Amino acid sequence: MGRWAWALAGCLAIAAIVAADAGAAHPTGKRAVAAATRARTTKMVKGRTAPAVAEPAFLRELPAELSVPGAGVGRQVLAAYGAMFVARGVRLPPEVIFPSARACARWQASVPQLRRRLAGQWVDLQVRPMQALLAAVAQARREGLRIAPRGRGSSRRTYAGTVALWHSRVDPGLRYWVSRRRLTPQRAQTIRAMPIGEQVGVILQLQTQGIFFSLHQHKSILYSVAAPGTSQHLAMLALDVRDTGNPKLRHILEAHGWFQTVLSDTPHFTYLGVSQAQLPALGLKPVKWDGRRFWVPNLGPVHLPS
């Protein structure tokens, strides 16, 4: 199967998926109650009551307060970036997609966080992720290695920052597809002028037709950049790390609760706050790509980016 076919299959698979501390913000008790309630859900089958089909473990482990999207853009985002919603020991966003810059900024301001300077770059994270990162940095130093941010904007980001990154893929993509006569100039301009929420839906729909908006227009944009309001960097639970081609460096980060969870985003690590052995019970599954292991929500088949 060619590069385009694989990429198209990946988009279709994503679109078809149906499926402050953690003790204070999202208590284990609430998770357990939510899971038990879902497990007791029943339905009528030919006049009699029968157990409903069990939800995937990942959905059962989500915070009870989180509004879980059933379909559409929200569900695709949950499949691509939702691993952070089973993290422990942290504050989690109240929704899968922040609806506005104001809502995002208000939530960020309410979350305890730390700022430290590493390798000449400022890093802003929630308290426990920062403590775990500093421990990983110290261990790496003892082993003659260095954990360093990739550059500016490697940790906390603003809503406006995610919008800018989105446009850094969409705008060149629109020009490219106009030049390839897959889109008319008028259609491209209409998309460019759309409100961001509407634009995201249209871009994801176009990808089901093989019109991609990644850096080189060959894979889903969700494998290249997060939709505005969905980035794990907004939650201060993510860090882009330099020199992650060294497996020893990745193993050190994993030992301190930092895992790769966004397929094909090789510098990106997410703080989950548990050991690797605990990840399957949280509904995450390992997917190997480019010699690395990514832990992604177990919501169905995963078609690897080309």
C-alpha cells in the first residue's frame, strides 16, 4: 500500500472511532464510582434486561467530571491526544477541547505550577511533573546524559500559541492544494476565514478525501500539530525534549512517569505519573513506530502514520 493510502487509512480509522492533586481534582473514588456506574448500565433485549456492551478501559478511567465526546472532532482529539486524561497526581483540563483563550487562561491560572530553567530554556509545568522531570534530569546527569527542552515553547503554551501552530500547517496546506487543483482559491479562502472551531472540522473532513495538512501534506494534521485548545502543553503536562534518539534517555524519562503518547511526535513526552506496568490498566496500549514505543488510548485499531 502506498504512502497516500496508508495516510488516508489512518485518518479514516481516527474518524471512525466510537468507542492541586489528582486526589483533589479527580479523586480515585470518583473514578471508581463512575466506572462502577457504567459497568451496571443495562439495556432491554427482546423484553429482558441484559448487560450493555462494556466500555473500553480507557473510557472507564477518564475523570467522572470530564464530558466525553461521543463522535466528531472531540472524539478524534481524544483518540490522538487523550492519554493525558488518565494521568495521576495532576490537575486535568475540564474538557477535551478548551473553547476559548479566556477559558484556557482561567484554568491555567488556577493550577499550581513550577518554573525552572533547564539548558538555557524556561520550563513551566504542573508541580508533580516538574518534580519528576528534575529527578530525571539528575539521573541523566549521573549517567553522563542530558535532558534538555527542545527550545522555546517546549512546555506550557497559550491557546493563541496553539492557534498559531495550527495555522502554520493549515495555511501552507491550503496553498499547496490550490496549486494541485484539489481546492479552488475561493474554497481555500472560505476555509481560511472560518471560525477556528468550524475550520478544524472542515480540515479533518478534507483529510478523508486525501487532502492532508501535515508539514509535507502526506499525513493527518493531528500527527503533526494539535488542534487549537487540545494540546497537552496547555495542561502543562507535556515537554518537547531534545536528542530523544537515545533510548537510554527515553528510559530514564519513562522511569520518572514521562512517556511518549502522541504518534509520530518524537520529541513530545507526556507526564502520566505512573509506572509503565500500570499503563495497560489505564486503557493505554503500546504502539511501536520509528523504533519508539508510544502509549495511546486503546480505542480501536491504530494505523501508523507514513
